[in-house]
Amino acid sequence: MKARLIDKSGLQWLLDRLGSQGYEVLAPCLENGVVEAGPVTSLEELPAGVEEETEAGRYRLRFDGKEGTDLLFSHALTAMGWQRFLHPSSEPLWRAELRGGALEIQPLPAEAPRRALVGLRACDLAAISIQDRVLAQNDPRYARRRENLFLVAVNCGRAAATCFCHAMGTGPEVKQGHDLVLTELVGGGAHRFLVEAGSEAGAGMLQALPGREPEADDWEEKRARIEAASRQRRRLPEDTGDLLASSLDHPHWEKVGERCLACGNCTSVCPTCFCSRMVERTGLDGQQATHWRLRDSCFDSEHSYLHGGPVRRDRAARYRQWLTHKLHHWQAQFGTTGCTGCGRCITWCPVGIDLTEEVAALEVAA
Amino acid sequence: MTGRPDPMVPSVLRIARRIEEMEGVVSLELEAPGGFSFQPGQFNMLYAFGVGEVPISISGDPARTDRLRHTVRAVGQVSHALTRLRPGMELGVRGPLGRGWPLEEVAGGDLVLAAGGLGLAPLRPVAELAVADPRRFRRVVLYYGTRNPATVLWRQEMERWRRAGIRVHVTVDSATPGWQGEVGVVTRLMQPGHFEPAVATALLCGPEVMMRFSAQTLHGLGIPAERIHLSMERNMNCGVGLCGHCQFGPRLVCRDGPVFPLPEVESLMQVRGL
């Protein structure tokens, strides 16, 4: 079976089924005024009809749903990426005990619950595949969490103003990395979901879904929705890598360094940023310590600390590090770009720095 | 995928000897009952209980697999704690990590070692190899520069290396009364005729500025750029390419280095704050 057409009750059936198979189901919901992934048992918890208005340094939610056909996935993205379910913000790695000079080190097992992530977009899947390249090989903790994921993606039907996945070649159509992919359809007034499988596990689930065979109209509506979501105005030039490589001394870094607050928001919301640092926390008796891994940001002055001070002393050097790593050096390090075109760093920058504009500014000769 | 050993978890080793090399610099010799093999130029993450980990290059004789030596300068919290440890106490070790010196390509040719300050530490295993097997290299020259006579590391060892045929040249940035040796930057020691550039390989370790000028001078004396190797330093937190701290342009120093051939890092070293 290639695909299945289900209605809302069919989608609820899928959530229930995942739950009964021991998955914690996480899907977009409204939380703290943003669309954010959280635990969900009922479709009622999804942000039906909500669309986000994003621009550089701007995020607002509006409700535009037409009665009876409120799209469950009318928003474009969750505010944060999904990577905290794979690469948590803090995690204990091992515990150490000291008794009269004798040291004992006890590895702590990774928390790796079975999780079903529902509502990921093509750019979110691209981000996971980038993190796989960076972490899966050397970090068994990441690898275990990754193995325990079931991924239900959604094809976008509209793009936010900050989206540029089309130019990055990561979306908006979901093509790989998913177990199942949904396309939400409303043509003819009937609210339904076209479901396709992208893995063996997904194919097994598809077989069991209560629905029917999709028809030509359904496929046509899917195509039209993806086409609509492909209309995006931001882009990065094709030769961005070469441009950055030859621009390490460009005076524009100083200009963007004057605007940048080094707050690290971009690195917090970026779905591929992976930096972490190790922190030792000692018990009050001085005989026990726990070694933690915390997510970190290259905008922190401590990040490049080398006997006596940071290598990257100013914000210009730190912004250059972030951008050149993301868009260029990542390629040499991991064989892929570090950017998915999700645009989160643009939206959540408090001073509205837009990486597509910064790259364009570098195109102007110094 | 699962069941692999976690590269983030250290093994525990006991300190057999502690040698106070100079003020603030201590060598720790660890017992390695199971044997510990490494390539000269590699490093370990050393863990001091309750404080944390730091990357320290291995400074011992590679032939002594039962003894693992590191030389630590007390600079930050962790290195201070490490220098306070005593024989009989235990610490954590993760490694050996990184890419060491490319010794295969030197075999039979001339070996030029240039060290600044504690940068001598990762070159000591190379010197010990040369001493143990005099036919391994054609000629061996060591250029060593340090701040002042009080910070000259391993005087006795260098004397032993000299007797074994290594040409040892030492200079200090500023002399104190009684110093009879050279004064000035390490590049002033490097002279034509010390080695045959056509068959020479240079291994450099020290402050970045010292390596930059040493590489220039040695290249000027005829050693091809691809046979000049530098041991780079950046903030290595995990040591296995996972944490992102030791980035140096397109390189991760812990994973791709710490030893790099000059052409891989030359242009990057010209950029401030990279």
C-alpha cells in the first residue's frame, strides 16, 4: 500500500496507537504564547487554525481558521527545534566518588525513552539528519535516543516569511528521514490527511490505519499545497561557502558585531547547533561529584577560552564564527551544510539580524 | 549502535610519581597496568575529581607502555588541581586522542624539532624514540626557546639527548646572571647547515606566534611547507569532536589535529580571533 487517506478520527487513532505502543507522543501545542512541541494525547491540544507571523526579530500568532476546517498544522514551525529530545540542554554523564585518594567513576545511563514526534517539517527532518552526521557516530547517548524515535512529519501548506528551505533544498516537501508523512487537505470542505510511509516501521503503521485509498484530487491538492509553501522570498546565494571563505577579513563583521548582543538566542533555536560543555557538580560532602554535559553557545565568551582568555574576544569574531561555521566550515567538518533554511535564528534575534542579509552584505566588496 | 563504550567516560589510573619540574609545572607519571600505547603528539583528557577535565599532551617515553606521563602547568582550576595530586592518588584519563606527529614520513630523514616553553612536552616522546633508535632518523636537531633560565625544562634530559647525538639548541627571551647560553627568539637558533632541508621534516609546538615565525623561518631555510607540522591548541572540552569548542575554521583541533601540516592551517593562522 502506497498511501492512505484518513480523517481526524484516523489521526486520533494514530496518536492512540503510538501511545499504546509505549511511545510518548509529542506534537505542536500552544505553550507560553508560542507554538511548541509538548506531550499530547488528543488532537484537541493541537493549535488548530493558528498561523505565525514572523519577521526578523518578530513573532506573533494569529487565528485565521475558517469554521469547520481549522487546519491542525496551519502554523509553519515550532518555535524551538525538536533537537532537545535528542540532545538535551543538560544531561549527567557520569558520577565520581573519592575515598581516601581512590577514585571510582560510574557511567550514568542515557535517558532514551521511546518518543513519537508528530508534526515535524521537512526542515526539521533535515536538521535531524545533520545532527546524525555530527553526533550519531561518536555519541552513544545520542544514538540510543535516535533509535527510539518514531517520526511523523507534515508537509507544509504555507511558508512563514522567514522560511527559506526551498532555496536550501531541504523542503518544503518531506522526502526522506520520516516514518510517516501527513499532508493536511481541506479541498471540497472535507478535512482529511493524506498519509504516506517513509520507512518499514511507517509502512507497518500505514497498513493498520483506518482510512481509504486516496484519489487523484487528493494528490493534486497535496501538490498544490507544497507549491504554495515553496513560495519564499528569502534565499542564500549558491556560492555562499566560497563567499564566506574569502570574506574572513571583511569589514562587515565589525558592523554586524556592533548590532549583535551575543545573547545566543540564534544558537538556542537553531535545530543543528550542537555545542556543549562539561561541568562538574560536587556534593556537599566533597566526596561525590557528577559530570554534566550542558548545551553551550559559541556566543559565550568562555566558549573559546584558552589559557588566560577567549580566542574570540569580540562579538564580531563570535558572529563570524557562528555564520562561517554554519554555512561553510560545517561542510569540511561533517560533509553537509549546517543550515536547513528554517529561519528560526532570524525570527528570534532580538535585534533582527537576518543571516540572509548578512551574507548578502558580504557580497558587496570591501 | 548501542552497547559501544562511551568515549566521554574516563578510566581511573593511579599516580606513581610526581615530579616538580619548575614552579607551577608538574609531571605526573601514571601506572598503566593494562598497558597504554599512544602515538607521540597525541593527548589525553585528564580528570581531577570535583573540578573537571583538561587536555594534556603525553610527554613520556612511548616504549614505556606501563607508565604514562603528562606534564602540566597550573594555569586554570583543573590544571591547578592536577598539580596538587600526590603519588598514590587516582585521576581519570580519556585517550589517547587526536592525530599525532607523522613520524613515518620522517624515517631515514632529518628531524627538526622546534619547541617553545611547555611546547616541549609533546616533542619529548619523539626525542626519546630518536635516542632509543639512533638509526631511525638521519640527523635530529632540537630548537628550544623559553622565557628565562628558570623555565628551562628538562636540563638533564636534554643533556642525555645531546650525548645520544641530538643537536640541542636552547635560547631564552631574557637572561639572568649566570646564563651563558643564547638570548633571543627561537628562530635565531635556526641556521643553514643544521639539517638537510631536502630530506628534513619539522615538528613544532609552542605558542601560536612562535610556531608561525618558526614555520616561516624553517620554510625559508628550504623545508617544504607540507613537511612542517604544527601542534595547535584550542579549547578542547570533549576531545572527540562532539562539543564544538576547539574549532579552528574548517578544522576540529581535537579530531583533525592537534598536529596539522602547515598548508592546512597557514592561512587560518593569519586571521585574528578565529
